[in-house]
Amino acid sequence: MPLMNAQQLRAEIARLSMAMREEGERPNPDKAKIQIWNLRRQGLQERLWTMELDAATARWA
């Protein structure tokens, strides 16, 4: 997975959230696609939280 900064992670999380919402509003949503996007979004959120926690820890060290 390519390295992403916090701003890029937030943008990708927002993009995936929008795609999931749009797919969910379709008459016959592809549940597998939504589940894959959700798992990817969760992984990106965890990376973002880790980056933010590391930054906060560095400030207090």
C-alpha cells in the first residue's frame, strides 16, 4: 500500500464513504462491493488514528 499522509488518508476515507453511500442507495446494491470498501475504509481509519496517536505522543515526549 502506498504511503499516504494524513490529508490523503482523510480524503480516501471520505471518497470510500461516499461510494458506499451511493452504492447503498442503488435499487440493487452490490453488498460485496460495499463490504470490501468498508474493510478498506476501516484499515485507512486505523492508519490515520495510528499516525495521529504517534504525532501526539511525539509532542508529549
